[in-house]
Amino acid sequence: MLEAALVTDRSPSETLTHAGGVVYRSRDGSVEFLLVTARRQPGEWVLPKGHIEEGEQPDQAAVREVEEEAGVRTRVVRPLGDLELVVYGQPQRIAFFLMLAAGDGEDREGRRFGWFGLEEALSRITFAESRELIARAAGLLEKAR
């Protein structure tokens, strides 16, 4: 069972448990977004994310997790917001970052990955809150043009 909510601000007392990225690249003048298949549900497409390790900053964890899950090296552009989830009764608070890809990647951890244009990414992604993060990222990228 999964419950989720997107949060755009965080108080200093709220503890982050996970970090992830909305990773993009530019190909032939178009923006593409990185999605990976879920570990437990390989038919579902999700944003790459994972646990923040002891002593690790959220942005460092996001960079590490994207590379572990999709083999893509990235750099953080800016924070996007937090996602609060309850997964099998366990609360998670995930910091998401807009991240620029520095390579193509490779399948890792038994997961597949893919690069998708905005509309296809929005149609493939499983969770509404993740769609909202991708749409927010696309809006920021459009403003930056």
C-alpha cells in the first residue's frame, strides 16, 4: 500500500530518508527525462531514488543513487521538492533534485532505464506526484531557455 504527497518546502526539523533525481538531457534540441523500472514492480516506471547513507548530504545521495540505478553520472542543478510516502506502513521523505546527465547510462541493479520526451515520460511514470515533479522540472527548463 502506498500513500504519497508532494511537499515544496521543508522545515529544518523534518528528516529526509531518501533522495532522488529528475534527470534530463538534451538530444537534437529536445529535452529527455530519465526513468527507471521499479525494483519490486519491474513493469512500473519511476524516478531514480534511494536511501541517504549516514553522513551523506541529500544531493550527494541523489547523484549516487542515479548512478547506481542507471549508470548515469549527473550534476545537481537545483532542488525540486520533497515527496512524502508511506510504503508498507513505513514513512519516507524523499528530496528530489533537478539533475543534468553527463552520459547515456547502462542497465544496473536488474533494472531497465529509458530516456523519454516530456509527454511520454508523463504517460509512463506510475505515480501522480512523480508526474508533478517532471512537469515542474520541464517548466523550469523552459523558463531557462
